[in-house]
Amino acid sequence: MPLTWQEFRVAELAAGGLTNKEIGERIRLSPRTVGAHLYRVFPKLGITTRAALRDALSRTDHHPAAP
């Protein structure tokens, strides 16, 4: 299942090393909402850690679905 645009953006920022709080400040979400997005992203990407996000996002089959 492809990531939504917002899931992809949150995952992209998390892969860049930002905390949930920093991500939330950047895209105007609460840190708790950021965490919820990551909770849904991990199984979609088949990963279990934030450290694996960058490699998982580089695969072409996980780009966001069209709005």
C-alpha cells in the first residue's frame, strides 16, 4: 500500500533526523500526530526502526499516492 502524501513527508523528515516535535513544528502537526503517522508508515515500509527510514524511502515503490 502506498504512503499518503502526509505520511511520506513525515517519514522523509524523520529520516533526516528530526524529532517528532521538530517535524510537528515544521508542518504544523502535534508531536503525537507525527507519531501516529510514523506508526502507520513503519509496517507499510516493512521496517521497525527510524534508522531504516532513509533506505526504505529510497525504494521507488513507496512514493506517495496522488492526492
